[in-house]
Amino acid sequence: MKPRVIVTRKWPAAVEQVLAERFDTTLNAGDIPFTATQLKAALLNFDAVLPTVSDRLPAEVFPEEQPRTRIIGNFGVGFSHIDVEAAKRRGIVVTNTPGVLTDCTADIAMSLLLSVARRTGEGERQLRAGEWKGWCPTHMIGAKVTGKTIGIIGMGRIGKAMARRAHFGFGMKVIFFNRSRVDDEETRALGAVQLLSIEDVLEQADFVSLHCPGGAENRSLINADRLARMKKSAFLINTARGDVVDENALADALERHAIAGAGLDVFAQEPQVPERLIRLENTVLLPHLGSATEETRVAMGMKVVDNITAFFAGGTVPDRVV
């Protein structure tokens, strides 16, 4: 018999077709997010559960009795929404989808950087509202990007991709913080300089771009104290995870103009976005579009397919987290 698989959200049609061919697959045609009760039931009744970043699987979602589920094939590179230790205790394998969303996420990060620096969101809103009075020398002055210093927090795949765009596309100087030492051909080609602390990066960068994992160890990594280290003229860009930033502290800093602006694609309690951030003009806010291209979303889904196919075939699981 084919393994029973449940997909928690609607996925690209091409991926759903492959899943339906290979497994006894239950799809979510209505694309209605699962409740915690439904997720717990899925873990009890299916061999594989395929969640997304919008599905929260804390310890209490995992049933006390031994679940039927043997693998959680996560649709996304980040997995801080899954209590991987709880999964591990119950013998459940967890996988993710690294690599395939690197370029598109870096593209969105660069888009946010440009948009918030050059005030393009404000400008479009003004124009569409019929409030533009015509060109003048002092209208909507923004910040120059070319030649400035970008600080990368987390120099993994996406961090490096962002650094490439900034350096080779806009002549930016690259500085970065990473927990482990990064010294390879790519960072040397960028002339990237690794600094000893996050604070060192925040104090020197004109733009700070976050590319670190979410979850407990990085929750509120960018807090009030660290925001106070940034230049008043600096901008914060976050395409990592929403919980990496203390959103109240960020709103405080933006309201006081302690920093110049922020571009955010992720939020701590998605899809809820703090009203204080929405009200501010010196923010650019996107609805988690980092990987939102046809090519990338299909590639992510096929990564999940490859992972669970290998698992049920008894082979090596390519993207195993635990």
C-alpha cells in the first residue's frame, strides 16, 4: 500500500500531481489553514505530514500516544515553526527545502532595500492617491544605495547571495557577522569582512540585512539595545524570520527616527502585522514573498517530494533536519 500523505495547504499543481501519483495523498483544495486540532489528527492518521511555514507545530501539537506520522516534510527552508525536539522524541524525521529559494529570497531582500531607501512605496501611494504635485528639487528625497556599506547578519547561502547583489550590482562594501568563521573564495571575491560581533556590524553598516535562522536562539536578536547601535541614517531589512526582530522595539526606533527605515517580508505572528508598523511611512512591508516565484515554489515542492520518496524507499533523506 502507498504511504498516506497529507498536505496542509494548496501547493503548485505540478507538485500536487506528482504527490497524488506516488502516494495516497490528501490535498487541501480549499487552502484553509489547519487548526492545532487538525494538525494533531494529521500526525495520528497519516504516514507523512507536509506543512508550511504558516503551520505551527509546537510540542503540544504532537500527540501523547505514538503518532502514525514518520516524517514531516516541511515546505520551506526555515523550520522554527516546528518543535524538532518533540518530533525527534517521537522518532519523526523532519526535512526542509534548502538551496532552491536562495536567489529569489535575495532578490526580495534587495528589492526591499532599494524600495525603503528610495521611498518607492511612499511615492507610488502618493501618485495613486492623486497627491503628486509634480517634480521639484526637494520632493521625496531618499538615501543613495550605490557605494554604501551593507551589513549581513548570517552569511549562509542567502546572505552570500544578498552580498553578491549588493557588491557587484551596487558597489557596496560588505561586512558581516556569522557565528562560525566564513573564509572562502566567494567571500574573498566580495572583499567581505567578517566582524567579531553583531554590534560591530550594526554600528558600521548603512543597511543591515538579516539572513539568520529563527527560533529560540535568535528570538529578538535585534532588540532595543541593538537597534540603538545602528546609525540614525541606517535601514534594517528582514527576509529571515519575523521573530528575529523585536517588533515593538523596531516600531519605537522607527517612530522616533532613531533609524531611517525598515523593509520587512516576515513578521513574528503572521499573518498579523503590528498596526504601529503599518502606520509608518518609513517602512516597506511585504506579505512573505521571498520565495514567491513559480520556479521556486515548484522546486520547493519537488524537494519535499524527493525527501519523502527517499524516506519511504529506505534511502538517504537529502534534506534531513532531525
